[in-house]
Amino acid sequence: MVRARETREGSPWRGLWVVVAKEMADHLTSARMRFLEFLMVLIALGTIYMAIQNLRAGEEHFLFLKLLTTAQEPMPAFVGFLGFLVPLIAIALGFDAVNGEFNRRTLPRILAQPIYRDALLLGKFLAGLFTLALVLTAIWLLIVGMGVFRLGVPPEGEEVARSLWFLLATVAFGGVWLALSLVFSILFRAPATAALASISLWLFLTVFWGIVAGMLAQVLSPVQFGFPQEILSQANLELTLARLSPNTLYAESVLALLQPAVRALNPILPIQLHQAILGTPLPLGQSLLLVWPQLTGLVAATILLFALGYVLFQRQEIRA
């Protein structure tokens, strides 16, 4: 016990913010990040301009929320692009976070300083998360400014609050993929392998997991006699399996936050639909209660993946 105390003195988080500052500077000045930022700005300007052209035809409630959700052929809504681009940006920020240090042979030199593995790994994760949050906040401000300039009206307080919660949900969604890419960066020494593994899993969860969830629901909860209870049970099981993907959790969060008229995310019975006041927007507090499990799931998935990466990194042997 005495030797353990002598070999590791002081806080394990010493040097954390030094790592965060250095990694953020590297991210913000890298060529790949500049390319992704330019791509996001270009997409934001295009989609928001097309949405404004549709909204100016008549006065509607929640105009600024509709800027994010209005689509016009051939371009989807801005939130559709975010669901596609945010995982790619998060993966680009984390796929070589650890194995890049191994390949450059700089990791032993860093750990030779008064910086423990705890601070190094957490600093790299926080730097990627802060960089992602900074980029998304800049895009959000650009959209709000463009909306005020083109529509000529300021956003309402509830619109600002809902869009801020949407921004937090997007950052949490990106945090899941950032933590996942960090895990693959620890598992694989080759950055190309880590990037390929991260993108492959993203493609599987984005394209194929919904199909797999439907097939599993039919096998685990088959409809034998066509009773409504059987159909409802299968639909609930399919939705539960689909929610194992962060894409589904994020899509449901965006749906309830940016469309206040949404009153339920689960399958509902006709009698429940009849009792609901259709078309009446929910208050922000009720919408948050509706998506609180989804938001909690995104945060929990991020924490679990980072904890997995932390355990793997602590067990790795690092030689000079």
C-alpha cells in the first residue's frame, strides 16, 4: 500500500485542462475539421434557405423550429442532415485519439510528465466533445441569425428554449459516437482500422438495425391469431429493440422537441387518440418529460462507452 501511494501522488486529474486545451487547438486547426465545418455551414445555409422560402408563404406558429424541420425536394430538412453528419464528425474527432499517440511514439513521453492516464483519456474525450459542441453552437447561432434576418421576426422564448434543448440532445448524440470511436481507438493500433470499425457500426445501426429489429420482433412476439393485443405487443417490442440504437433515441428526441404537437412516441390505441387534444402544442415541460428517457439513454450510453474505454486503456501496457 505504501508503494502504491509513492508511485501515484496527487490528483489523478492533474493536467486535465492542459490536455483539453491542447487537443481542442489541434482539432480546430486540423484540415479535416475545417472541411467538415465548411460542409456543415454549406448544408445549413442551403437547407435553411429552402425552408425560409416555404415558410414565407404564410404565418405559422413556431417559425424558427420549422426552419430546422421543413424539407423541400430534393433536400431533406436540416435535422436529417444532422443525424447523418454528427456521427461522422464525432468519429473523425476520436478514431485516432489514442492509437495516433502510439503510432507517433508520443504516449510514453506524455505519461512521463505529471499527467496520469485518467486525465489524458478524459481530456481527449472532453476536447472532442467541446469541439463538437462549439461547432454545433456556431451553426445554431448562424441559423437563428439567418432566420431573424430573412423572416424579420425574433424567435419566441419557448422556441429558443426548445432549440437549446435540441442542441443539447445533438451534443449528447455526438458524445455517444465520440466515446465509441475512442473505444475503437484504444482497441486497434491502426487508425484506419478504428475508423473503419466505427463507420461500419454506424452504417449498421443507421441502415440495417431497423430491419433487424422488425425481424426479431416477429420471431420473439409473433402474431398468431391477429388479436389487437398481439399486434400491439409486437409493435412495442420492435420499438424497444429499435431504441437500442442511438439514432432512434435521437430521432425521437428531435421529433418531440422540435414539433410541439407530438404527444406520444409509443404506439397508442384508438381510444387514446380519441381522448387526445389533437393539434394543441404541448408545453416545453411536457415535451421534456416525453423525451427524458431518450435523453437519459444517450447520456448513459456515452458514460458506459467511456467507462469501457477507460478500463481498456488502464489495462494497456505502454512502453517507452
